[in-house]
Amino acid sequence: MPFVPNAKSAAAKLADHSLAALASIPAAALRPFDVVLTSAPGLPGLVAGEILARMRHVPHVAEMRDAWPDLLDQAELPGGRAARGMARVVTRAQSRADRIVTVSAALRTFFVIGIPRSPSTT
């Protein structure tokens, strides 16, 4: 997998995660699989997982370790438009996932109450 060396800033980490997520699509498309499992906080991986699951007509399971995208607001990232765009992309990928797995009951409650489900995934 390609990567961005020395990704220490938030922008560099996002670039690194995005590059890895994009590269995973053609790499994974060559192998048979029954389910796509993505794990956040690698947020671009959620989108790559959604794309792969739709391409292969298999379920997408998103493991969420934090309250994304709400943490984007709490992080007070510069470039409000970019952060809002990322929040929309993350919420869309979460709402389209066939299942969301969380690391705690409290986080599960957050996702059950806080994420509107689209009609195609309920």
C-alpha cells in the first residue's frame, strides 16, 4: 500500500489515510470476499468500504471507535468548509453501512439515536 511518509500533521494524516483507502479499492477488488469491514478513525476507509461493498454487492460493516463525525466539531479543525464536508461524507457512509459495530454501549447509544438511517438501509 502506498503511504505518506512522516504523516504527523492532521492534513498529512488525512492525505495518508485517503491514499491508502483509494489504493485499497483496486487491490481488494481482485480478491473474493463476503463482507467489507472498515474501522474508523481511518475516516477515508469508510468511503472506500462503501464503494467496495456496493461494487461487490456484499454487506458493509463499519466499526466505529469514536463519535465521528461529531469529533470533527470538537477538534476545532481549521477550514470549516472542509471539516463540514468531511462530516457529511462520514455521516453518509455510516448511514449506508449495513451494520455499525461500536466499542462501548454508550457509543452504541450515540449511533442509534444520532444517525438518521436512509430508507435503503433500514
